Amino acid sequence: MKDIDEKELIKLKFAICLNAFIERNKELGIKANDKKSFINGLRKLEAASGVSFPIIQLASVANRDIQLTTTMRLIENLGIQSEEFFKMYDNLSEKEIRIGKERIQARKRNAK
């Protein structure tokens, strides 16, 4: 994406992947009729990872640059392997990034 600088693109791609795995966990919990075992929201991720909600929330909308240790704690507590997370991260298409950016911007507007 040419209209976004490299650091902002990294934060955006991380946010897109984080949100995608949370959504995936929601769907898995619904299918398994077990919403408690899956990290399906930012508050549950906070409780499981020990990372504060404001940090997670800001990272989920690409407004926070987090450290590698924090990144790994979040990924591991989503119940996935880091390679699965980063495979999605590396394979995001420009279309997926554009759509993800639009969704994140809509969430920001709705939060105001």
C-alpha cells in the first residue's frame, strides 16, 4: 500500500490479523457451543494475556506500536502458533489490507 508508511502498515497488518483471529475464535466458540474456552474478545484477551486492555484496544485499531514480547503474549493467548499468525500477516493482499483499514476506521468513528 503506497499511501501508508512502513511503520503504519505494520501496525495496520497486525491489527487486521489480531481482529481476524478474535473473529475466528468467536465463530469456533459458536460452532462448538463453547464461548468460554475461546478468546473471542479484547477483554478476554486481556484476562488471558495479562496485557492491559488499553494496549490491546489501541493495537486492535492500529494506534499502538507494541513490543515483541507483548505481541507474542497476545498471539499465544489467542490459542494459535506464531507461525499461523505471521503467515496470515505475510499473505494479506492489498484488498484485504484496504478492507481491514476501512473496518478499523469505522470502529474508530463508532467509538466516538
